[in-house]
Amino acid sequence: MWGYSEYVPVAKRKDQAQKKVEQLRRKNPDLAPVVIEGRKIATTWWGIAWNKNMESYADIANRIARGSSYVRNGYVVDLQINEGLITAQVLGSHLYKITISITKLADKKWTDITKQCAKRITDMAELAEGKFQKEMESVFMRQGEGLFPSPKEINFACSCPDQYGTHMCKHVASALYGVGRRLDDDPMLFFRLRGADPGELLRASIEERTAALLLNADRRSKRVIADKDVNRIFGDTEVKERSVFKN
């Protein structure tokens, strides 16, 4: 006869996860658990945008939600983000190991994005805080063309028996949500994960602004020269007129 698993209060689940973290940290001092404070998984633009992107794809959305309770309960006991690779340890009935590879942002796509950012990104701090022009959000978030990965750019594996083929288990889903939380702390990890240099966005904007300033300066310079020529011409005419009247 089928039965229900025993209900475990949230507080107890979090306590169990914390004990596991302390145990693992004795062997690995670099352990980086995902800690959720408050009701929201992510609170900054980059963190929210990461999770929103995952939830915007139908073939991921119907599976990723399974991981939200795991990350909220502190079951993602370790999460590491490097270029093109996410590794995690997630607590379930056992401790499971997860690897998620993210395809590097295509050069052409990145070039197109930097061009669209020209004159719009003025400060790295503002970029990190998500304080840029509203129109840039659509550039960054555009499905298949923006900064955020599409389902076909995400490949994953989990040591649990529930993960097979392209099926996303709750442990992988919780790790992906954990990335959103981690981006709250360090949004530049996003660019590291995608193999892109955020400084190029700023440099492209500076180059565009500098070119515009030089062009305007050149136009002003030509106008000044033209004004001097006009004054000289009219000045000579005035002298000639005085000379004629004098005679």
C-alpha cells in the first residue's frame, strides 16, 4: 500500500541542512552553501533576471519549480560558479553531486549586444546593480538572442536516480535557483559563467561617446572658423564703406 512520506517542518529541514554544511566544511573549508534569507530567492536585478529567464522557457518552467523548496530549505550545501560550469552538492535522501555546463556566449551575439549597449552603459557599478536604461533589459533578456542561456545551452547531470536524459531533477533545479541567489552577492559571476568580459560593454559605450564628442567638437570648430571668416569679410566691407564716405 502506498503511503505518504513523513512531514518534516521547515525549521527542522534547515537545521538538518546546516548540520550537514558544518560536517562537510570540516573537510572542505571552501564550501559555499546557498543561504536564502526572507521569502524571495533573489532580490537584485541580475538574480531575479536569471530565475525569470529559467522560468520563461516552457520546457524548463514545468520542472524548475520543483527545486525552489530545496534551495529555500538550505539543501544546496555547496555551489561553485566558474566559466561555463556550475558544480553543486545538494542534500536529499542522500548527498547528490550536480554538474551544469553553460555554453559560452557566441562571439557574434556578444558583439551585437555590445553594439546595442553603446552610449547606454556608463558605469560598471551601475551595470552590477542593474541600474541601466529600461530598454537594455529587453536586450539582455531577449530569448535566444540576449545574455541569458536558453535550454539548448544548458546541459546537466546529477548523481541521483531521478535524473536521466534531459529530465531535470529537483536537485539540478535547486542548483539553478541557487545561481540566481548567488548573483545577488556577485553579479559579475554571471559574465564569468558566460565567458564574457563586462568591461567590453563599458569600453564600447566610452568609444561611442568619445567618437560623438569628437564629431561634435569638429563641427563646433568648423563653425567657429566660419564665423571668423564672416566677421573678417564684413569687417573689410565696413572699412571700405567708411573709406568711400570719407572721400
